[in-house]
Amino acid sequence: MARDPKGYYIALGINEDADGDAIKAAYRSKAKRLHPDFNPSPIAAKQFHRLHEAYETLSDPDKRASYDRPWRNAPPKPDFNGSQSHARRQDSRRDAPAEKPKERPQEAKAEPKPHPTASAGEQPATCKCGRITAQPRYLIFDLVWGRLNKVQRRGISGIYCRSCADRTALRASLLTWIAGWWAWPNGPKETVKALLTNIRGGRKPPERNARLLMRQARAFRLRGEMELARNAAEQAIAFAVTPHLRHEVDSLLLSLSSHPARPLRDRWAKPGWSATAQLLPLALLVGAISMSATLLAPVSLTALVKDILEPDAPPILSLTHLPAPTSVTPQAVPTGRVYSVAAKQANLRTGPGDNYQLLAVLNQGTLVLVTEADPSGKWLRVATPDGASGFMDVNQLSPDVRIDALEDVGGFGRTAPPAAKPAAP
């Protein structure tokens, strides 16, 4: 049976043979610090409830005897051979006369080695780089490489500080980017899964991380660094997913409740530079595809997007990007000359096409000044005597101008003066 199975003596900070006065004094001392009215910690209420539960059990003689009986009166635990404990064997050997040790046969079973956790738990865990950190994490990064129709996976695991975790994640992701796609059909799928895991910071087994942080807290407590021990124990709360782990973390926090936690910046809160570096190959790939699509597209992406969003709008055309006609041969139309309207009525539009907005309707014989021609030669930009400017079909104009109409040529580009008001009678 484990000694103090529920951690009541640890919660009160007393020895197992403490009397009632010591129990009451310890409870009053800790209750003042853990009461939610005086302690702003988010776990103060739970610690106070735990403290009160320990006091209710140990202050009552009957409840205390019932709590102590299983592990105080338990028989000594036998070892692997069914004999008594090693300590009692040493006492019996010390009292017995010395005997010549017998030679063991080669077939005899070797003595089991002591479990390493007892000694290892007294020392703080170190990162891969050898440093002791107050915020260690046990992480697993995925490495994938493909070989024809076979996908091979390997996990890179260990205890890391934040800097070493970023470097390891970047190395695993770059190797996966290079070698993970070359297996069919599962290579691309497994590669994407591994990359997403590494970008998110790797896999964090909850139980391993909870026990790692509790070990770190106990090691700091043995070294006298109580504030760091309290901080490590509070980090373990997020990974205590089972009731048993939660009970162990609560007991550890109660034993450290009299010491404040040192405020530390959470180095694992943000993704960090490693996630950005791992996404860089994807950004370069998307940029290369976008540039290739832009260069090879028959129309500009801006016009295509606008046509999708506004299907009723007229197409975006310009004099420098008009497509050359296939059936009409461009003709050289001199600019800077005056033409007359040959049709009975000609339309003046805002652009070189029938789908542009109508500005005005010109009658036959109206003089216009040609200022520009589009590459196809079918539309001309003209200016009217009243100052309007627009596009007209070349077939609606004639170079033949009446001599008596040439006096209106001087009015191009100027607005006609307002008519004089008649004099009052």
C-alpha cells in the first residue's frame, strides 16, 4: 500500500505522527493563504477544498485511524522471489554468522536492477541541448519519405526547449518536403499529415508531459527553487487528462501552495518562426503556379475576375490591347483631319464598340475632328464642335467636306458662347 495514498499529510504539510494541535495549526496557517477571498489564483478554490477535506479526515481520530490503517498495518511487500524486503534480509544477514558465499550456477536468474525513476526523479530533466528549462515539453515530430509504392515513417521524439523544438521541427519538415511525395498512392497524403503535425508544433502526449512537468517541479523543490517548482506544477494542469494524474498534480500544488509562482512568459503560446519557415516552400510553390497562370492566360486575371463579379458590365478594352480583326484589314486613317458625318444619323459612344454607352447622335453633315484611331482601324476618336469627345465607326464618316461648312472648323474644342438675352421691352 502507498503511504498517504490521498496526500492528506502532504496537503497540510505535517508529519504522519503529528498530533491534533499540529494538524489544527497547519490547517489555520494554510487556510489563510488559500481562501478564495484572499488568494487570486484560479485554482485557489480547489486547493482550499482539498485542504479542508484533508483537515476533516485527519482531525477526526476515527477517520484518521481508518485512513492510516491500510498502509500502517500492511505486511511488508515481497520481492520477486517471494521473500521479505531487501532491508529485512540485510538485518537478518547482519545478525547471522558470516558464511562463505556460494558460487552461483550459470543458469541462475540475474538480480533485477533497481528502477531508474526513483533516482532520475530527483534530477531536473534536460533538453536535447543539455540545458535545464522551466518549460520543457516531450514532443514527437513526424518524418516521412516515400519509396515507389511504400511510405516509411519515423518519429523524432525527446525532451525539448522551445528553440530546439523549432529547429527539430524545421529539419523534419524540410526532409519530408523533399522525400515524402515519391510514393503512390499514399505518399502525398502522409506527407501533408506529417507537415501539418510539425507546423502545429509536433505531437504532445498528455501523460508524458504531465509527468515530465511534475518531475521538473519536484526537482526544483529539492533545489530550493520554490517559485519555479510552483510554475512547473501549474503547467502540468493542462496535461493532466486522467483523474489519477489530476490528483497527483493537485497534491503537488497543495504542497507548494505557500510559495508564489514566478511569472514566466509562455514560450509555447505562439507558433514562432519555425511555422513560417516550414510554410515557405508552400508559398514559393503557390507563387510559381500563380505567375505561370498569369503569363499563360489569354486574358488578364483582373479582367477575368471583374467579368465574373459583374457579368453585365461591358468588357474592359483599351486602344493598346484591342484584338486585331480577322476579316477586316486595318486601314491607315490619318488623324488631325476634319471629316463629315456621311450617315443620316451617327452614334457617338464612350468607347470603340457598339456595347459602350451612347453619348450623342450626330446628324448628317456634322463636322468632326479625328484625333486618334484604334489598331483595328474600325473606330476613331473624334471631337465635335461643341467640345464633346467620343468614338465613331469609320464607315459613318466621309473625308468630303462642304466648303461653306469650313467656317465651323475653328469651333472644335470650344464651348459655344451662351446666347444673349433679348432686351426688355
